[in-house]
Amino acid sequence: MAVAVLTTADGRAKTALSRGYAAQWQAARAAGEVIEIGTVTPPLRPARPAKPELLNPRDVPHRKPGTEEGRIALLHAVAHIELNAVDLHWDIIARFSDTKLPLGYYDDWVKAADEESKHFNLMCDCLEELGSHYGALPAHAGMWRAAEDTVDDLMGRLAVVPMVLEARGLDVTPGMIKIFKQAKLISAVDALETIYAEEVHHVAYGSKWFHFLCGRHDLDPTGVFHDLVRKYFHGNLKPPFNEEKRTEAGIPPDFYWPLAGTGPVSAGSS
């Protein structure tokens, strides 16, 4: 199932397959069926559509969010993030199948992949409402780098993808919602509010399974998190942080402030 999603290039087709497989998994679990996980080698990189053109992050044009072009660019960037998230969640299912994990691990990431698929489709619908579509603009080529860097390190993957990259979404999404409220684009506001509510769970799944593995190996979660983020994440974490939502997702301030290159007091006064 995971590899079939990862090797499907078209975004709408990928997410349709993802949602169909998630429904199959959830129906089997609800019926109490015994599910064999199996082992498989997923592709190092997922299949991607011919468009958008993928550029170095420095070369992606910046547009002002106060303009319609800027709002379209923002929705396009979120759609691109969500499509990568679909693949990241199926990849974390397939990539580490040699590690013995409870079925609950698979329940969580199947649910996350299903929700990311929904999020991608919501963003595509919003783009089409504004006369655009996913693939109309260039996009960030670095989105898959964290997956490649952590290809053989499950704890590293959990630390960097849900607990750093997706947690960043909790920091920036409220500001995006405000932009679309000011523009009275109700569909985009509703879509982003759905994404915001559900992303908390995805970050929480990362924290939950990271702590599970730390417990299995009798490791200090905070110290291990700092070591893994310094190893695999390129640069400091950027405040301001959404401390309330991060705490709700199981990530306390002593996990991320030491990685910001500054303490909370100096960050607040700068």
C-alpha cells in the first residue's frame, strides 16, 4: 500500500489511493482482523508530477501575501507541503518495517497520511477557486531532504519531520489564517483551520513514538532530541513558537528553545 502511494506521481491520484488504502486499513482494524505488516523497500524518492518545477529554496519567488498573487502562492506552497507530507507518512510506515512496532504506530501514521491527503485536496480546491492549480507555480525542492537524511534512522525521522518541520506549521498557520480572513476568502480560512487542528495530532504522533523508542532503549528524550536535530536539521529553529499548541502535541519548551540559538527572554525582547 505504502509503495503504491509513493510510486504514484499525480497529486490527486496519489491522494485518492492514499485515502482508499487508509479506509481499508481502518475498516480491517475496526473489524478486528489480523493484519500482517510485511517488509518492503520503498523508493528513495517518491514519484512526482512533471509540474511544479522544483527550485532551490533561495530561487522560489517571494510574493506579498496582501495581493491575490501572493495568496495564490501561499496556498500553492501549502499544497506542496501537504503532498510531501502524504509521502512522508507512507514512507515512515514502509521505511522502518524492520523495527518491531505496535499496530498503534501504523494506525497513527495511516490516519496522518489520510488527513494530509485531505489537506492537499482542500488546498487544490482553494487554488482552483482562485483560477489557479497545483503545479502552476514553482515549488521548494528541499522538502524531501529530511527524509533522505534520516533514511536509516527512525528516531531521527521522528525528531526532524513531525517534531520540527510539522511543529513549525503550528507556529505559522495562525498567521496564514489571518491573511485569508482579511481577504474574506472563507474556503481558504476553513481549509487552513482544518489543517491547523489536525496537524497538532501529527506532531503528537511524532512525540508519542519518539518517547516510546526512547523508553524502549532507556534514553533521555530531551538530550536525544537535541542531538538528533543538531545532526539532521540544517540551521537553528526559528521563534516565535506556538508554545500552547506545541505543549498540546507533547513537545515542551525545553525541547526546542535550546535549539533556537537564543533563549525565550532574549527572543521576546528582540
